[in-house]
Amino acid sequence: KTNMRGVDADVGNITKSVVNHVQTSLARQAYNLDNLGAYQAAALSVRDNMLVNWNETQLHYTRKAPKRAYYLSLEFLMGRTLDNALLNLDLKSQYKDGINQLGFSLEDLLEEERDAALGNGGLGRLAACYLDSSASQDLPVWGYGLRYKYGIFQQLISPEGNQLEAPDPWLDNQNPWELPRIDVNYEVRFYGQSERLPEGHGRAIWTGGQEVLAVAYDVMIPGCHTRNTNNLRLWESKPKRGFDLNSFNAGNYEGAVESSNSAAAITSVLYPNDHTTFGKELRLKQQYFWTAASLADIIRRFKNLGKSINEFPDYVAIQLNDTHPTLAIPELMRILLDEEDLDWNFAWQIVTNVFFFTNHTVLPEALEKWPVPLMEHILPRHMQIIYDINMIFLQAVEKKFPGDRERLARMSLIEEGFPKQVRMANLACIGSRRINGVAELHSQLVQTTILKDFVEFFGVSKFGNVTNGITPRRWLDQCNPELSKLISSTLKIDKSVWLKDLYKLKGLVKFAEDKGFRAEWAAIKQRNKERLAHHIETTLGFTVNTNAMFDVQIKRLHEYKRQTLNILGVVHRYLELKAMTPAQRKKINPKVVFFAGKAAPAYYIAKLTIRLIVNVARVINADPETKDYLSLYFLPDYSVSLAEVLIPASDISQHISTAGTEASGTSNMKFCLNGGLLVGTVDGANIEIAEEVGEENVFFFGHLTPAVEDLRYQHVYHPVPVDEACPALANVLNQISGGLFGDGGVYEPLVNTIRQGDYYLVTDDFDSYIRALAMVDDAYMDRDEWVKKSINTTANMGKFSSDRAIMDYAQEYWNLEPIPVGKD
Ligand code: 26W
């Protein structure tokens, strides 16, 4: 029995293969096996199935020799694999039965898997969704990243409410999903000397320094309802064999071991910062190590085609996920000049036709800059090339805008100062064929703020927008199986069809008027809330009130995302409840507020925000007068798997960044796809969600982007005390300072960010935020209308499938065709 994915779907054969893995791969006995062992054996058996398709896909791509695209991302936030693989292979029910016959439950086994958490947040999860969509649409796309030994830290919360960080040794239990490729390895050089050759053409010879080995690990990416199975190649750093034989010979054993440690250190840990740069040497080494190994691999694959190097852009597109892989630009120049012996203009022509650059944020502190002395030390040849690119580029700018010194200073790849710094966004911009932002508003902001000069120089057609998307496989079918089933049976369309053509959801609109359908829809939401409550009960021991509205904000902790606004709103609500009589309270819409998210370990204000949330929760959850109407939970250690439980359970979710700061947001899409409504600012993809689902179905508040600059100016130059500007907020802040949630002094630095300067405009948006939440309450009271909104929201989310986004990249950027396996 071979199913449409070309895999064996016979339950008997499935149990056989699982037992076989227990006995051989795990060297254990089936009669005394724990859940972890059973998970591992099941995973290995699923892996065997995927491998067949993976091999066939790679062979097919090699034979057809199409243009390929490579997605270079320093982060891939994959989460768990088993459930997703079973669904994509259409084997879930067979494995459920087979696992049952062996005396285990598939649901339990799924819980044994550790998340692959090789990312911080939105950018890393986007990369994972894009891999799923590429495979599902038969596009020849590979991902390239790093195989960090430690993913994003595990977050613990101390009794006082402080975030503590523990390492995440995710590979400790073995990883059945990766295939080590010790035969695929490249040497990567650091430090040393670069000498320009006298005969010129910009060539040089780079020697000496340290050489490190990059070893490939492949992760299979199965498409949905297709045999195409793509590849994610992750690099591990290792000392070069026999690397420091001299030290051993000299009896310096420890010195030799130390140098081997430093090679391994490169891929040891994912940097846990998002939106701030620190200029750390090891991070720059990670970036070069990864881009150099990936390019070497891409070029080797291209050369196997036997084509001449000037055809490189016809066969290769490389997408730069933010500026992190920008060194690929000078690295390709180095290879073309120093190794391929091309002349400068020819090489630059190739480079600028291969790369594409996506920007993910306009926050100034997130724009990568590397100190020139550091770059010169680690990558002397690349620094020369960057200077050469800069000189030629600035000559062209001078020609177009004669005498405009300030423009030259702004556009230069080198920022003056002590030390001078290399501006990676400028380099990525001039070295790429096209540049895009990740939502309409964001792409406009990119073009009118950080890259304005470049739009004036290159013309606007080099700049575009690709609004982000999410994979409906993981973010609906997998995380919300009951809703998925209801959709299929209502539309009378097999899920394999609508999951790959999400606009089909539009067919649900007419069922919003169907009472029976609404009841089923609401019952599923209720069961998802109970599933979340059960999860919290078993992991944290809290009993959650599932009769209340569930209000969720889950994302990295950051001032611009304004978790502060949310928690201050909670305190405001608490104070109002306290002031009411019991009879008045009875009329209030009961609400449970959930937060989850990690703060960068060095981000003091973000950590203090967590501390405040935890202590507000401690107080209000223990208040017998109010606790039936308002409770609050901070769920530790937010992850992809936790999101899969939280999102389907949400009635309302918060996306409340200061206008113009959140490039897109992608969890907003996940909530709405699962029938949760959205309260948010007019920012990022919220705007496009409202366009699709109708403004009557979202709760907008707050100032708009064009007002932000002036409001900030007012805070600095004409400050108005909070007591005058927003008395309701002032009252909340005073209660916190006054010690209602424990020692008020602790929170002064946080409260003062609002009292002084208020860069993220909490004061300006507070009243309008509270009004929006009141409208949410009113709307929720009319449950029938609410469920209609919920249905209409899901029904109109088709645009936000990452399939649409990836097709946009394939057509408007990479010029890529689908290459389906087994269809010719
Ligand atoms: C160098 C430090 C650093 C690390 C990561 C700076 C910036 C980043 C990322 C670009 C931050 C990030 O994840 N940005 C988010 O990207 C998502 C996917 O496009 C968007 O949906 C989010 O709005 C954006 O904040």
C-alpha cells in the first residue's frame, strides 16, 4: 500500500519498522521501552519514509538542473518535526494505529520531542514556514543555516519574578531528523594576511590565520501532499584535522586542545538577541563561517552542471534573510576575483544578479554595523573588497548627485566615527538585485527612511514588498485538528486541497449565518481553551477559568512591542474591579490574560517587565474579590510548541506595537487563522489583516505612523507630566510605585521609561487602548456576533498563507519554476 506521497502506508509494516528500529538503531527491547525510546523509534521509522522521497527529489533536481534558490538564514525556528512529518506524509492515522498496537499513544510520543529552537522569534519562524511552503509547492529551494549545539535559552522564572536563562542542549537525546554528511565539508579561513597582487584587477592572495572545518548536517523538509522533500543544510564547525599538530609535537597538549575548542565554539550557541547588535567577535565569525561554507557548497553544485561561471545567476538565486548573511556579497566577490580570476566589473555583474535582500526591521538599534578594525582583523581580504566596492559605488553616486557630500556620507558603506563601522544594510542593498520589506507599511517605511537615498539612486523598481505569511499546515491543521476537520467537512473539500489553496476558506463566509455551524465552531474554541487549561494545570499547577475570555500576548519581550501597555491595562482593569460593588462586578466580562515571551538576557527593562507581570499576577490571582473576573498568567519558556497550544485557544490576541515599529508580525496571522480576533495598532501586517477580514472584525486603536515622530519630539522638548497627559495611566503608575505589587522601588526604572521620554508613546495611546479593550468586552458579550466575527476572520485569511508569499518570491524575485517529483 503506497500512498500518494509514495510512502508505505500499511499499518503492519509500520509497526514492523518501528520495532526494527527499537532493536537495531536503539539496541533495546520492545517489551521494556519508555515513551522516549518509542518516540525515537517512531521518528526513525518516519525518517526512513522521508528519506526515500528526499533522495528522489534531490536526484530529480540534479537531472532537471533547474534554477535553484537558497534561503540563507542565521535562524530556523523549526519546533517539533514528528507530527508535521506525519501530516505532510499523510501517515498520521496509520502511525496512530501502529503505535497503539505497540501499547503506546501517539499523543504521548509527540510530547517527547524537543523543539528545534534555532531562532529567536519572527525572523526564524518565518524561515521555517518558508521551507514548508517551498517544498509543498515543489520549488527547488534549500535552506542554509548553522547547527547550533545550544538553541535559544530555556527561560526559568524565579519566585521573585526574574527571568533566568538555562542552556538548551537540544541535541542531548540524539536528533533523528538530521543526516550527518561528514563527506560534505569545507575549510573556512579567519585572520591572516591579504596581499593585493601588483598586476591588479582588484585581485589578492589571502593566507595564514586559522582554518576551521565546516561539516554539513541535512534536515529533510517534506512538502504537503507531494513527494517533493527539500533540504535544510546546517553547518557545524570543527577543528581542521591535524590542525595544530605543531602544538602537540611541542608538548603543548593543552594549547592544541584549546585551539580545537575555539573552532568548535563557532557553532556552539545561538545569540539570543533580537533587535540589538553587540559587535561580538564570535558572532561575526559565525556569520562568515556560515556564508563561506554555504557559498562554497552552492558553487560546487553549480560547477557540477558544467556551465560557465557567467551563467551563475541563471541557475542560482540567494535570498539574504536580513543583513546577517551579507558577508556572502564580498565573499562571492573574493571567489570570483581571487579564485576564478574574473575582472571586477564582470564579477560585480554576477554578484548583483544573484543576491536578494529582505529587511525585517527599521529600528535603528537593529541595523547591523561591524567595527572596521574587527573586520580587518578577522577578514582582511573582505575588508579590502568592501573598500573597493565602496569607492566605486561612491564615485557613481557623486556622478549622479555632484557635490552632495552629505549624501555620500549617508550612503557610504563606512560610517565615520571611533571606530569606523561597516554598514551591513547599505552593503546588502547595493549588492543585491532586489530588496523587499515584509508588509506593505514596512516596505514603504524602508523606502522612505533607512534606504531612501538608495531608492533615489537606483530607482524604485529595485524595491518591493512581500507580505509575510505562515504555513497553514502547522498553524491550522496541526495545531487545531478539530477546526481543520470542521472546515473540510463544511466546505466538502479535502484538506489537502484547501491547505494548499487557502483562499478556499472564503467558502466559510456563508456558514457564519448558520446557527448549527456557529455552535460547532464555538465548541471547538471552547475545547481548545480546555486543552490549554489542562496543559497549564499539568505543567504549572494552576487552575484556569475556562469560562472567561482568553486574551493572549505572546512574543519576544521588547519595549516597542509594548507588553507594558498590556500589563498597565491589566492593572487599570484590576483597580476598576476593586472599586466596584459585587453587583457591578457581576456584569463584567470575565477575562484571563496570558503572557509568554523571552527577554534578551542583557535587556534590563524587558526583564523588569516580566518581573512586573509575574508580581501583578501573584497579587490579582490571589484577590478573592476579583479573581473570578480577572486573572493573569505569565507562561515561562515560550516556544513553537507552546504557541501551538496557546494560539487555537485565544479569543483575542494583542499586537500593540507603537505604529511604524513592528515590521509585520506573523503571530497576528496565526491567531486570526484560528478564529481569534485581534486588538492592535495600525501597524505591520495588522493593516493588511484588517483589509482582508474587514475593519469591523478587528479592534484598532492608537496613533498612526505619521504622528509618531512629532509625538516623540513633544515628549522630549515639551514634556507634559503623565498626571496631566493621562490621569488614568498616572493612577496605575502611582499604584505600582506605591507598592501594590511588592516593593515599588524595584519598578522605578521601568515606570520612568514612561514618565520620562516615553519613546514608545505609552502615554499617548493608553486611553485609546483602554477604550478598545472595552469594545472587545462589549463585542464578546454578544456571543453570537462574536462567533460570526471569528468565522469571518478565519474565512478571509487566505492571503496570509506562506505559499502565497513564497510564490511571490519565486516569481517576482528568484525567477523559479516548480519541479514536481514523479510527474514527468
Ligand atoms: C543583530 C541583532 C538582530 C537579530 C535579529 C537584529 C534583528 C533581528 C531580526 C531582524 C528581528 C526579527 O525577528 N524581526 C521580525 O521579523 C519578522 C519576520 O519578518 C517580522 O514579522 C517582525 O515584525 C520583525 O520584528
